[in-house]
Amino acid sequence: MWATVTTFLGSLTAVLLASQLLKAFSGKQLVSDSLAANPEYGAAVALGAGLTVLSATKIGFPISTTHSLVGALVGAGWAAGSPINFSRLGSGYFKPLLLSPVLAIAATVVCYSVFKFLRRRVGVTEQTCLCVGNETLEIVPSGCDAAVLQRVERLTATIGDVITCKSRYQGRLLGIEAAAILDGLHFLTAGMVSFARGLNDTPKIAAVLLLTSRFGSFGSTTLVGVFIALGGIISARRVAETMSKKITPMNHGQGFTANLVTGLIVIGASCTGMPVSTTHVSCGSLFGIGTVTRQGELSMIGKILGAWIATLPVGALLGAASYWAIRSL
């Protein structure tokens, strides 16, 4: 609910803070002006990008809505026979999309190292989880059938792993428990990332609606914001599970750092009209955490990078197919 509300607030403020993205994703200067003003082209872009994102969401891969839109803009333009402005495509779209996750990785590594140093200087320590209790063992006696089991209990003491235990911070800051402060900050920065997502993604999608005369800028962004919120409630859990648990183990301090870096980069880029991907920046921050803690899940990171590479061509193919289908109807 917190993510949904803050995402919708970001969508509502997109007209004021991210109006330049409305112009960037209208297709103007990328394809011919006559095609960019064609509702059939806009419908094909929306359908191609939507199918790309829905397919990835179904299997739980965090791909970029921005990459899907860019691919669909190019693919539908090519299918319509329009010349593509590759210079604009490279400098206005590819460059910020490629550099932003790299910036997120570097910023997260630096920020986490600084925060960790400051935490130790003020006397806040990280607790180690020690699990003590009875462990039940099931033993098959020698020469017996596997169905015959003997249960034996023994007292064990082990260091808790990242699955069974969560690390906590011990200490006080300004008379308040450090763990409580960090929990609150983690919650706030999670809302900050959701706000940034609404602010960044909404105007890109709303730009397609502006091809019709029925919706103004505010009406388009509000309508898109409503459907982004509904989509998040209905089917965001798989992607959320991948982002939060399958890229790298995190404690609250690491999650706070990744959120803070993601929010600052995406909000800054949105306000200046740079088409970055919230997903890529967020994943870049998580890659940075995995790098500094050396706990990154390399197999999952490899799968995500592969999905990123495939997003543009898949979006282009589906955009082209959508344009041909719409024209035939």
C-alpha cells in the first residue's frame, strides 16, 4: 500500500516536475513528425511496449519500461517506413540508459562505505545472529528399510545464515535506538523510490495518450498513474521478490543505501528530462551492494543483464508487429 500510494503521488506530480519526458517519448525527432502525430503509431508503441513488460513481469524479471518503450518507438517507426534518427537515439536515449546503472553501482559502493564508517564512529554496531536450540535428526538405521526412521534430538549452536536470521544494529543515536531509526529511514526511502518510479515512468507512457485530443497532460498522467498503481497491486509481487531477495542478501542499512541512491538519481534525471530506467538504476544499486558485501548472486545478475539486452529488440519486434496488426485492422 505504501508503494502504491507513493507511486501514484509521483505520477500526479509528473506534469510539474517531469514535463520534458512527455516531449521526449512522443516520438518527435526520433521518427518523422507526421508519423509521431499518428494515433495508429502511438497505439502500436503502447501495445508493443506493454506486451514486452507484461511478459517479463509474468516470469518475474525486472526489465525496463523505458527500454521497452524505446524499442517499440523504433520498431513501429521502422514498420511504418519512417527514417529513424539514430543520432538522437544514441545521445538522447541510449547514453543515459547505459550510464545511469553504472553511476548507481559506483554511488552505492561509495555511499555504503561512508555510511558504514560513520555508523562505527558513532558507536552503532551490527549484531551477529547466534541460533541456539534443539535440532531434530531423522536417521535410517543400517540394514533397515528407508521407511523406518529414528528421530534424534541434539543441542546445537550455529551462526545464523542470511535466510534464517536478519542482522540488526545495536546502539543509540540522539537517545533513540539506532535500529528503530534505520527501520523508519528504510521505509521512507522505499517510498522515495516508488515516488521516483511514478515520476519517471508515467510521463513516458502518457506521451502516447497525448497523440489524441481527448486527454491533456494532466489527464493523461493521472490516467496512466491509476493503471500503474493497479498493475502494481495486481502483479508486482514476483518482480518485488526478485529485486529484494534474489540479487543480493541485504540488511536494513544496505536496503536504505540502495533506496537512497536510486531515488536521488531517478528523481534528478526525471526533473532534467533524462530518460533513465528506474529498474536499471535500482538494480545497479543492488549490484553495488552485492559488490561491496561480496554476496551478489552472480547467476541471477547474469539473467537480469541478459533480459536487459533482449528488451530493446523484443520491444522493437513487438512494436513493429503491433503496427502491422493495427494497420491491417
